[in-house]
Amino acid sequence: MAKKTEKSAGLCADIQRIFQDVAKENGFSLKLNSKSFSIYSEKWHSIEFLFQWQKDHFVGKFVSYNSKGEWKASQAIVSIWNYTNAIEFLNAFKILFDMPAKRKTK
């Protein structure tokens, strides 16, 4: 049982590190806590996700804000079980990140 807990803790830290590295390279913002993190943009109005650790994987929720600036998380909409899931999510996030709301077209 202790071995499984150690493996899960290592996976949690490794996946957070993957998100950190990719965020730094691509201009995403990342807020890290021990068992959760958010990925979003500080530069413009864009999509935001909150990930929370659940025993052996991350659960991702879409975050939205009301007119008072208060945030609300949706139900879980994505799960990150392994490194491949993390990379797949980050690829999809990059596409959404590059299409921010209120952007100007040429």
C-alpha cells in the first residue's frame, strides 16, 4: 500500500512539472498548490482549468467567472491519469489558448 501511495505522489509531482515546463515555454500562467493547480492566461481573456488530485489522477474542471469576478468551477470534464494524457491536454489547451476572446482580426 505504501508503495502505491509513493508512486501516486511521484506521478502527481511529475505531471505538475510537465504542466510547469510547458506553461513556461508557451506563456501560460500556472498557480500551483500541493494537490492542485490552475492553468490560464494573464495576458488576455482566455480559457482556465483547475486540476485537483484525486488519489491516483488529476481531475480537470473548467473555471468561469461571474460579473462580480467570483469564480465557479464546473463538474469534472477531463482526467489526467498519465504523462500521455497530460501532453494531449496541453496540446488541446494550446489551441484554445491561441484563440482568446475579444481578440482583433486582421
